[in-house]
Amino acid sequence: MAEMEFFDVKTKKKFKATEFRIEEKKGRFFAVTKSPTGDYECWRVVSKDTAAKFKK
């Protein structure tokens, strides 16, 4: 899987992750990964094309 950059809202820092999943909610697509600093998830909005590419 490719590397994608996420933003951790609680620590206010960016980080990169190679393991993430794609979710769809109300027609919008998101990449979701676990935060490196806590027990919560970080979500990032992605385009429909990007979601299709990684949803395999």
C-alpha cells in the first residue's frame, strides 16, 4: 500500500502511514488509520478515484 499523510488533531502533528483502510460514509470516502500516539483513529478525506485505487 502507498504512503499517505494524516493529521492527528489531538497532538496537532502530521504523520505518514502505510497501513490504512478506506471507508465510505454518506457518499464521501475516507482513509482511516490508528494514531501513532494514542488509542484513537485519524480520518482523512480522499477522492472517489483514490478510494477506488486503494479499496482492492
